Amino acid sequence: MSFYEQCQHLQSHITEEMFREVTAADVQLVLAKDRITAEDYFTLLSPAAEPFLEQMAQKAHQYTVQHYGKTMQLFLPLYVSDYCVNTCKYCSFSIDHVFPRRKLTLEEIEKEAQMIAAKGIQDIILLSGESKLHSSVSYLQETMEVLRHYFSSVGIEIQPLDTNEYEQLVQSGIDSLTVYQEVYNEDVYRDIHVKGPKRHFKYRLDTPERGCQAGMRSVNIGALLGLDDWRKESFITGMHAHYLQNRYLETAISVSFPRIRPNAGSFQPKVEVADLHLVQAMVAFRLFMPRAGITMSTREHPTFRDQIIPLGVTKMSAESSTEVGGYAHPQETQSQFEISDDRSVQDIQRLLRQKGYQPIMKDWQITS
């Protein structure tokens, strides 16, 4: 079982011309429905839907409040290693970038955990460069022995693993998986992933499903917008999420909408994704999958993040560091990408309350 065949079909059959053929009348018909189909979702991602963004946003807000209430989960990333075996054109951790690399010791991990926990955060994601040697299953298991004393929920965003390896991490207490396909266009994928195991498109594409099969409580996916046509990429991301949600009913499926940020290389995105486009991608997805989570990181600038709070977002990072050891010793190592919103956790909590939202610091408890 795999999403690969469906992905191939969508890639070969969807064209930019098909998006342009959608009319305003088509969009109005979709917005009159209570539940929409995949074809309707496609319609809402078209240029013809742009004049209807306000109506789409209002409906997205209603659906989100219906399923989540006026709440916002807050989380932080914790980078434990920046060693990587891949050559990726868009990433600062790429193996061809020369800088002093680090892997945190357990003592250093505990210091980072203490700094994060002091901010009131109970939900974190462990991140690393993609190296099985430096961020092995055994290393992550040892890390969890430290982190379980500080956090109620710990997720991972590391190199893809086999199902049995994810099962071991679930047993250790890790409960969520984030993995970005980066780009669903296989030709573009192979061009930007030059060397290393990340070049294996299908293995990465099947990674979220292996996480679901291993018993992850939640799985988060996404495309790195800017690498190819954002409408097509957003549509296939939504179809991937739909595929997973329909097959793994016990796993909470969520989607992120990251845009390329400045990095250590000279890579420039192929496609510009404006704020308006990102809003359209988010609200169209919300109308297609009302129960799915939507995550927004500190990649985005503060004004934009403030504006999208009511439009379907259910989880936000705050006061993030994308450096290994960046909480206890900031600006000592290479960051994976530049963040745009450096406001404190307390600032974000205050903002949410001003907008009538309840910041959620804990919604799960590690039990194993």
C-alpha cells in the first residue's frame, strides 16, 4: 500500500492550464456546499478562487472553531544534531557546506530541555540532520530518557526510518512524526537532492505511512513551497493527507505550509509564493479536510502569523531556535534556516489571548 501510484497519476495529469480553466461560477458552486470533494478542492486552489478568499477564510474559521474551538497548541523545535549525509541544494545542513558540526550530549540535551521547559512549553519536536550514524534510534531512545522528565509530548523530524525503527521510538515515548516530502514533482525532487539516501523519492514518500503503521499518535506532512508550482504542490499535499487520514483512523494527520527561507547556500526558489497564495493554500485545505491540523512555524513574519491565526491554524511554534544547542548557547552553530518571528512564548500567549484564543501548552502525556 502506497500513495506513490496516486502521486504519479496526479503529477502526469494535472497541468497549470487546468487550474486556469476554472471559472468564478465553479468556485461559487463549491462554496455553497457543506462538504467538498477532491475536485472541489482543486477548484479552490485555482486563480479563479482568489477573489473569494474572504468567503473561504470565513468558512475556514467556522470549520476550525467547530472542530478545535478557539485554541492554539504551542510547540518548540529542539535541534540535537546538524550532521547530514545528503547534498540538498536548498538546505544549510547539506553535507557540502563546511562548518563546525555538532551532536548534543545527553548533558547538553538536558540543558536545552531545561531552557525550553522554563518557557512553559510542554510539546517539542526533536530535529536533526539526516544521518543514521549521528541521530540513530539508540541515540534518540537515550534522549527520550532525559526528555520524558520535562515534556508531555515529544515528536521527531529526522531522516526517514523503517517501520520497526519507528515502533522502537514509539515504545520509548516519542508520539509524533513530521516529515516533509519537500516537493512532489519527482523530476524536481531528483534535481535538488543531488547525493545521499534522500534521493530515493518513493522511500521518503512512504515515510508518513510507515509512521502511521508504527503507531505514531500524530503525523505531520508538507511540501516546501517554492520548489515547484505551489497550486499543484498544495493539491497533492492535500491528497496525501486525505489518503493517510482515510487509512489510519487512529492517527491525527496534519499539514504544514513551509516556504523556503534564506539558507547557507545560494539556492533561490523556482516559484514565488506570495502571502496571498499561502493563505489560499491553507484555507482551501481547511475546507477540504476540516478535522486535520495545520501547523505554522516561525519561518513566517510576525504580521502574517498574526493575521492567519483565525484562518485554520491549530499549532504554532514560538521563540524557536534552528541551531543545535541554540537555546542554551545561541548563535554558536549553523542554523538550518533563518526564522522571521523571534517573539517570546509569552508574547505569543499574550497575542492569542487578545484575539480570544486559548494557548494550549499540553494536550497529551507520555505514558510509556
